[in-house]
Amino acid sequence: QVQLVESGGGLVQPGGSLRLSCAASGSIANINAMGWYRQAPGKQRELVATITRDGGTNYDHSVKGRFTISRDIVKNMVYLQGNSLKPEDTGLYYCNVRQMVGSFRYVYWGQGTQVTVSS
């Protein structure tokens, strides 16, 4: 079992920045990817960014160049730095962990942290 706790969300003006954190605990062995997803009211949950255990990253086109995902292996944490934030970035941001146990894939989600970009 993996538990995820997000933090760092809040209200920020357009053009501002936020840094989200996600702490993983529990049975964290064999985690091969961590990431961030977001969901705006009335919309589907969408990928923001992912990072593999080896450090490879992937970003949605809407945040490319503005967001940076990183991880601290020792602390079992993943971060999302968002710059030049837009109102369209508003949503509930979820931390995501992918774990492989044998040939089975498990996905875990945090409860989310709210990001609101508004003037």
C-alpha cells in the first residue's frame, strides 16, 4: 500500500508561481513512476507531468515550458513547480504513483490539492 499526501496548493495571480509537493509513504518499493494530474470542474482528469524512477520526464503540451516535475528519491517525494500560471491551470491537482508488483500494475492517488489562478 502506498499513501500520497499533496501540499502547496493555493490561490495565485496569473503569472505567478506555485510549488506543489507530494510525499509518498508505505510500501514504496518497486515504484517506477510518479506524476501529477489535474481536474478542473466539469472536465476530465488530465495528465500534467510524469517522472520515471530513472528521471525521465513527460509533460502535457499545455504546461510544457512552464512546469517542471522533479523528485527526491531519498525523501520519497515528487514536486511540481509551476511558473507563469494561467487561469486555465486552475484545478484540483493529484499526485499519482505507479507501482509494479510482478506483472501487475498498481496506481495510487492522493486526495488532491487545489490550485486556483485568478486575479
